[in-house]
Amino acid sequence: MSHDTITIDDGAIARAIANAATPSESQIAEIIAKGRTLNGLSREDVAVLLNVHAPEHLSQLFEAARYVKETIYGKRLVIFSPLYISNLCQNECTYCAFRVRNKSIARRALTQPEIESEVQELLRQGHKRILLVAGESYPKQGFQYVLDAIHTIYEARADGANIRRVNVNVAPLSVEEFKNLAQAKIGTYQLFQETYHRDTYKSVHIRGQKADYDYRLSAIDRAMTAGIEDVGIGVLFGLSDYRYEILAMLAHIQHLEERFGVGPHTISVPRLEPASGSEIATHPPQPVSDLDFQKIVAILRLAVPYTGIIMSTRETAHIRRETFALGVSQISAGSRTTPGGYANDSPEEVGAQFSLGDHRSLDEVIRDVASLGYIPSFCTGCYRLGRVGQDFMDLARPGDIKHHCDPNAFSTFLEYLLDYAGDTTRQQGLESIEKSLATLEPEPRRISERLMEQVRQGKRDVFC
Ligand code: SAM
Ligand code: SF4
């Protein structure tokens, strides 16, 4: 079979699910033990875990996921903010408020000065990492609009601070366009397949370029062919059976590993949220319960231990708190899904893509995350030192990445506390730095203390 094309074999997935329908006690224990070795799981193993429902088995699974997360990622949690630059869209995705036929929202593509104002507002809050998001229809400049926006974001300044990493979530591109995106120095290119289930896909993408399932499925290949080394994938949970989606996503990952030698840098796990003008978003055909959502995160943590997992503000503060420990490595905070929503702080309903579950400010999220014992990280070190794609995975696999991530998390958290935090957050954050520092091994601790001393002396953007 050629490595150039992806095959999502529905028959094989259905058989894997059916064969794993009634796993034995010992089978489950064996697979969970295998997950704890940090070597990942096969698709057959994952099919078994997807069929685990008994509370005692779920708690064993969650316990193992906590162990893997803690061992590989320690207490760090990377923080980013989405930046919606435009809600113009030519597609008709039945679940999204930006769909072309939806007349209930105000349409807007931000101008470059407006994008700059948004970025300045995010910088004033303390953000360093942005995820650029747009609908699939650009103003008259076409795709150049997105490239200009990336340039504007990197160039924007507020009190000397700047955005250090721009990740991008825009519609699939040609190889040539992806090359331009790579040259614009983006971090990760993210694209969610939404659903890997072809018939479901057809029924919810009824107009525009996005109706082409294969063009979307092959987009990550084009991005990697064009030289984008960090890619992110995801499923929009609620459209189809989550067990099918996870197994199909693992087939996608395996394909990328076989073809490019490295899988995705991140996996996103959005669940359908209510969206203005969308019936299906309010009543998902295959809703994923909170418990199943946690199960999904835990299984992914064991299956692909070195791939980052991203959880957005679609989820409530409560669910986010409960799920961090199971394997999430990145979260958004203080988000708006309306173009212009930061500078104007406009009510969400006006042009938002979907309803948020977590409405708290960045400062509140940081305080909460720190009180749970995590170190919020604004680190952008890997990408700026060229530790991307295969190089990142080579470092990550033996666990060496911790020696970089931990110190960079401490230094960027301290920057946040000194430059942006409210008084209570600063005080609590400084205490949690002391506590967490004490748990580090001597070498990363020494490096962390060195970097933090530089920050205390007034240096900014120090990383290793
Ligand atoms: N327009 C591009 C596309 O569709 O790939 C990129 C940006 S789109 C705004 C980002 C993601 O938002 C989509 O991939 C989809 O998964 C998610 N999304 C759309 N409607 C949603 C909803 N009602 N609830 C949660 N996520 C949603
Ligand atoms: Fe457009 Fe993306 Fe929304 Fe679909 S999900 S309507 S492509 S913005």
C-alpha cells in the first residue's frame, strides 16, 4: 500500500470495536499497565479501553493517565489565546455560526490595524502565544490576508512586549500556499477533520470547498510536504460515535508517522457547543458525556503519550479542572470567538462562532490553575530554537524535553506574575512556584532558578 494516501478502513474499525466489546478484567489491566510504560498503545488496545465503562476500570485508566501526564509533562500547562480575525465563510458546516447561510450574526473581517489592536489587548493581558482562526473566505487580498495578519501579529507591540508564537487554524491550502505559511514563521498548523466518518461528514458539510472530505483529510499531508513540521489534528466530538473517531484518528496518526517519520504535535478535543443559527450544535447527534470526554483524554494520553492535548474554553471551568490531570498539556484562556472581541469586548452573541463554557479572564484562569498545583507556561522555546517535528519527538521520547520545558515554564510564569498579574494571583503564583520548584530534580531546578533570576533582574524572554 502506498504511504501517500490515508486509508480510513471502516470495516477494520467496526471489527476492532466489536472484537473488544466485552474485555476481560485481565485484558484491561494488562493494557493499562502497558500504557504506563510510556510506549503508547496499539489500535486494538485502544478499542478495548474505549469499551471500558465500569467505575473501577475507569478509575484505573484515569490513574494511569495521570501518571503518564505527570511523568512526561510534570505540572506545566501551556496557555494560549485564540484570535478570530474574520468570520466570513463560504462553507455551510451545519454546526457553525459562521456558515454562509446563517443570517443571524454580524459579518466582519478585521483590518490589519484592527488585528493590531486585538493583539495589543492580548499582550496587555499577558499573552505570548496566539492561535489565529478564520472562516474560509478572505477579503479581496485572498490568502495573502492571512499572511499579512500573521505579520501584523508578530510586529504588534504593547509596552515592549510581543507575541512569540503564532499557531494557525485556517482552511486547507495547496502545497504552495502551505509553503508561504511556513515562511511566515508559524508555529503549529492546526486542522480538525471534524468527523472521520465519511457519511456523517457529507451530511454536515453541505456546501463549499469543505464539502470535499478527501481534500480535507489530505491537508495535513500537504502541510507537512510543504515543510510545516508541527501540525495539529482534532475531531469535533458530538457528530459521530466517539469510539469510531478515536480509532480513525489513530489511523491518521499512523499514516503521518509512516509517511513523514513523525505524527502530529497536538491533538485538539473540541466538543460541539451551542452556536447561533445551528440546530445540530444545540442538539448534537452523538453527544459525548463529561465522563466519556474525560475517558477520551485519558485514552489519548496513554495511546500517544508525547503528543500534546489541547482543551479550549468550550469546556466549563469545572470540566477543565477535572480534566487537566488526565493528560491535557495546553489550554486557551480568556477567549473570545468574535472578530474584534478583545479590543471591544463585544457581547459574544454578535458574531461569535460558538458559546464559551469558560468565561473567566486570563488572570482568573491562571490563579485557578496555579492553585491546583500547575505551572502555567507561556513558553515558546522549542519552536524558536528549532526543536520542532522529528527533533522535538526525539527529545520528548526519552523524557529529556522536561529539562527545557520546566525551566521555561517557571521563567515565563514568573514574567507573567511580575508584569501582568493582579495582586492575589501574584502572591499565590509566587507561592506555587516555590512549592513546585521543590519537586524538581536537581538539574532542571538549577536551570529554572538561573532563568528566574534573570527575569527578576529585569530580563525578558529568557528560555533554554
Ligand atoms: N474555518 C476553518 C475550518 O473550518 O477548518 C478554520 C477555523 S474553524 C472557525 C475552527 C474550528 O471550530 C472548526 O474546525 C470546528 O471544529 C470548530 N467549531 C465549529 N463550530 C463549532 C461549535 N458549534 N462548537 C464547537 N466547535 C466548533
Ligand atoms: Fe466556516 Fe470553519 Fe465554520 Fe465551517 S467550521 S462554517 S469552514 S468557519
